Amino acid sequence: MALRWADFITPSTLQLAPLLELLLDPVECPQRQAQLQLGLQEALVNAVRHGNGCDPAKCLRVRRIVTPRWLVWQVQDEGPGVPPGPARRQSLPEQREAFSGRGLFLIHHCFDDVRWSPRGNRLQLAARRV
């Protein structure tokens, strides 16, 4: 069986519901789908807001592959990337009133594996198939 990546390229916008529906189509379990939707939405919103600066002239690229054991998504923006180190942390911010920092925490808790590209503008999210 030949595995192929499915590519989804869209303008950088926060109107994400149709894209999320397409990306989550292979997920059959409703509870798992809700969990992955939360994580994917956080990743997409971060890419639009922080990576592309909410610029609709920039594109958001998402790739998805379904294997017998894994569901994998790659979310890529056109921004400069998140540098290695504390900015990529997976913990909650120390101050509850902080305006940011919860998204990556949620992403790490929704997926079984989270990896950054060296440049930091592509996030790979993987979930074991159940």
C-alpha cells in the first residue's frame, strides 16, 4: 500500500472550521476527534496569528498522512519560525493571567508526538490510531 501526503493550502485566515473538518475526516472515534480538533485548531491559530501575522496574503500549508498506526499532520506558516528553547515549551505559563502560552501546552496534551522543523515554522503533530 503506497502512502501519500494530502496537501491543503489556504490563505492565512481564522475561518478554520471547513479546513478542520477536512483534516479530521479520517478520525472515526468522536472523542478522539474532539481531542485532535482542539490540538489542530491551536496549531492552526498559532500559525495564522503568530507565524503569518494574520496576513491573508500569506498561506497556511497543512499536510496529512494516514498510516496503519498513525495520523500525522504538518502545519506550516510563512513566518520566521519559533526559535528553539523556551518559546517551544509545553508547560503552562506561570502567571494565570498571561495572554499566551496555553496553546502549545494543549497541543502537547492532544497529540502523542510533537516535533518542530529546524527553522521552527513547521509543526508536525502525530496521533496513534485507536
